[in-house]
Amino acid sequence: MGSELKDLLKTPEDEWYDGKITRHDHFSDLKDIDVALDSVPEQFKDGSGMKFSGSVVHRLLLRELHHDGPQDEMRFMLGTRSVRFSKVKFCLITGLKFGVIPDTTRYEMVQSGIQQRYFNGAGDVDYEQLRAVLRIGVFEEQYDAVKLCLLYMLNWILMGLDEREKVPLWQIRLVEDLDAFDAFPWGAHVYRQSIIGFKNALNGRRVRYERLQQEKGFGSSVRFSFGRSKTKTEPYSMRFIPIEPN
């Protein structure tokens, strides 16, 4: 069974390479939500003790298998067994809602909404701007704190996006209707973005790694920064940061 699985590896064993993926989970930023709402969701209260291992993720991705199952799933070789990463397990673990993702272009901007009240109507709202408003803690209307914290939690806690990323405009429009925001299938959205990112994470990385070794004369290790890409076809990407030997 083990030898059969090895034939299905997307990255053959002789092409495996050492690496470390660095990623910020932002769980420490829950304190900003705690200040704004004087409360943090119960399931996230112990989030500061959670650990993320880039090495484990990197080695798991190297063991991805070709398979004939659904395209929105991934299979990995662990020892002599094939294990599956699927939306069913993702749903059970996260507890997020699944369903058909609606057309997000249909949401309309609310006049004098949170975008106007706190960001002067700017189309792009980034991490630092949103965090600054939460830390000031002065909110003009009822539920504004809730709306802003939902955007913060979604993008930088659940999605783990890079601090340089912007809050999508359709989310700012959607959060104005808290019932509609709550009904949105966020599990399907987060899973879709994650599966695309994981599937594309190693594309072309081995070639670039070898080129860096040849051009820079660095050692056999390379560090990856894993975060949101600027392209729609590859929502997540890894950036190479070569580690010079001591």
C-alpha cells in the first residue's frame, strides 16, 4: 500500500526539500475585540495558547496525493495511509455554516454606514485602520462595535490574512445587515479560499528554491512567508526568504 501511494505523490520523495512556513495567526489580537465588546467568544478565549507549526504544514503539503475524488478535497500520504482533508471535516471542526455562496456583488452600500462614519467613505479599509478604531473604542451607533469586530474576526482571525490586506468592500456592505451576515455560509467561503491556497502553495517552489541555491550560494534551507496573494487565481502564496548559513 505504501509503495502504491508513493506513485501518487504530486511531489516525488526525491524532490522534497526543507522549509519553514511563517504565518501570523493573529490570536493575540483578540484583546482588541475584548476591549471593544468587553467580551470575546468563549471558543476563542484560550486562542493565545494555540501553536502553529510551519514545518508540519510544509511537510504535509509535500505529501499531497493525486486522487480521483472531489476537486475541492485534498489527500495526503501519512505513513502507509491516505488521509483526507474535506469540507465535511472542516465543517465539523470549525462549526462554521456551509451552503451555496450567494452573489456578493448584489450587496449595496448603506448611506452613512460604518464605512462613512469611521473611514470617511474610503473604499479600502486595512488592518491597521480597523484595529485603530477598535482600540479607540468610541462608537457612534448601536451595534457598530459588533459590526467592526465581525469584520476584524473574519479577516484576521479566521482567515488569517496578512496585515497589508484590505477588507473586501462586499463584506463592509453585508455586515450592515447583521442577520444577513450571520446567515452567510462563512464555512464554505473560508474553506474555498483555504483549499485553493493549499493546492497552489508549492507550485513552482522547488524550481525557485534550487535557483536561489545556485545564484546565492545559500544553504539547504529556505523560509516561506505564507499569506494572501494579490491575484485572484492564487489567493494564498508563499514568498521565499533564503536563510544564509552561519
